[in-house]
Amino acid sequence: MHVLQTVPPSNLNRDDTGSPKTARFGGVVRARVSSQAWKRATRTAFSSELDSSELGVRSKRLVELLAEEIARQDADLAPESQKLAKKILDVVGIKTNTPRGKKDVPEEAGYLVFLSNRQISGLAELGVRLGRTGEEPNKAEARKRANQAHSVDVALFGRMVADLTDLNVDAAAQVAHAISVHAVENEFDYYTAVDDHKQADEEEDAGAGMIGTVEFNSATLYRYASVDVDRLNDNLGDAKATRRATEAFIRAFVTSMPTGKQNTFANTTLPDAVLVVLRDSRPVNLVGAFEDAITTPSRVATAIERLATHFVEVNDAYGQSPVGVWVCGPGERLAPLAALGTRGDLHTIVEGVGDAVGARLT
């Protein structure tokens, strides 16, 4: 997936000083949105694409999560649900402790653990059985329940548990850091917040309750992501689920937006151009089209032309023959990309890729 998207003044993804993230590429400074930020936005968007049973939760607070599910499955076990949850996690091999400097809070794991909702439910069943019968859970069974029925987000984005490597899941999706197709300079917005109760003529500051600055930039971004459908199918173990996951990922990645400073800037645009390429070889990032920073005023039109040209040149140079190409976006300026494949709306792309994935897997 190759996406060109313009965002107005914004601060989508901040560094440790609150400044918009940047990167040097092609000898100039570009706006940057980290892959983690857009992965998070994509994962959040899954809630409107998929049923909760197909999704997961990433958290340190596994004792609390598991205890809530144990109590949901058997309300009589609610008073001892946290004790049962900790016991089950200990059997799996996930150690939990009370966070340092905190009291009267549930124990936490020492790191974030990504579990599907079905895995949480399966582990809770062991806790319910332990609470009802006193039967100690078997380590092998507990590990199995923590490592089967992967959710779509776990299968796509992977899971790493450093001290339990048999629970690791290799990610099927790759997401690049989005960068601007042109050079940027961050700017500062000086603002004041007015104290509504203070009279303007009472004091020298004329009602100002606070002052400050917020840093921002505006950019046309090149975004890129890929999905290894075969690995995704290995992770999910079901062809229909793999097709749903692929379709959901396309919709979510294309339409999602990181939430950084959205209330301040209302920067919720949609892409100017989307190019989706299906290959039976390795994926190809086309960021080389923008190694020379665009300097013309019509950045979107120029970026579309460059992307289309680079796509053809790379394929010709290396004998690449995509299985399928789909394009969507508004306006006549999409014409250079539209000439490369099937043009339609986002639904057309999703349906076309879904059909191709379904055919391959069957």
C-alpha cells in the first residue's frame, strides 16, 4: 500500500520535547510520523472493522484483565478472581508484581503482553476450573491456550515475549515511517488562554489565564505498508479469517489518522492517492520517488506523477510483474496512477484484493 496524504498544520506525532518528529532524507529535513503511531491508529480503527472476538488487548495489567474475565464467567468467583488470575499467569510463565511505589493496585507484568480476547477467555476458563474444583492447571495446556486462536491484530503486528519465546508471533504486516515528499521547517504557534472570570480592565494581562507555544508543520506525506498474506494465514490458520484481516487492514491503514493534537489542529484529512499492489514476490517500497525533495507548489500532483513513474521504472528495471494493481483517490490529477491499474473507490480495492487473496488461499 502506497498512500499520498496531505495534512494541514498539525503535530501528529511528537518527540520527547513535544516537537513534530522529523527525519533527514535526500539531504533535507522531512516531516515524519513514526510507524508505531500509524500502527496504533490502524489497530484502533479495527474496532469498527472487526468483531471484538477477532481482536486483542496489549497491556501490562493482565491480572486485572484476566480477573475481570474470570468474574464474568463465574460471578461467585469474583472475590478471589485476582488470586486465580495471578496463579494462571504464573503457570503460563508470565510473572507479575505490584508496581514499585504503588499500593492497592492489581499486580502487573514487567512488560506489555499482547493477548487475543479469545486467549484471555481461554485462560480464564482455567481460572474458573481452578476456583470451582481446585484442579491445578497444567503448564502445557495453559501455554497452549495463550498461543492459539490468535487475534487479527496479534497476527498482523506480531508479539514478542522475551522470556517466553515460544509465545512469540512473527508479524505479517510491515509499516514504514511516513515522511513528507518535500522539505519542512517546523513552526511555532503562540497562544493565550483567556480567564473568563477575570475582567479585562482589572489587571495588566487583560484576562489572559495562561500563555504558551505549540510546534507544528504541514506536509504531503508518503505512507507505505505491506502485508505478507501467506504468513498472516499461517498465524491465523484460517483462509476466511485471513481474507477478513487483509481487507480490514487495507481499510484501516488507508483511512486511519494518529490522534496527536487533533483537538488543536483538526487535521483529519483523507488520502489524495492510494496505490495498492499485489505481488507474488517480496514487497517494494517506492520512497525513492521522493529522494529529491519536491519544490513545486503543486506538491500532490507532482508526487502522484513521480510515484507513477518510479513504479513503472522499478518494475521494468527488475522484471517485476505485479499480480494486481488498484488505485483510488479524488480528482483528475490521479490520472498518472489510474493508468497503472484498476481505478475505483476504496471498496473496489478492498473487494479486488480480497477476491485475489481468497483465490490464492483456496
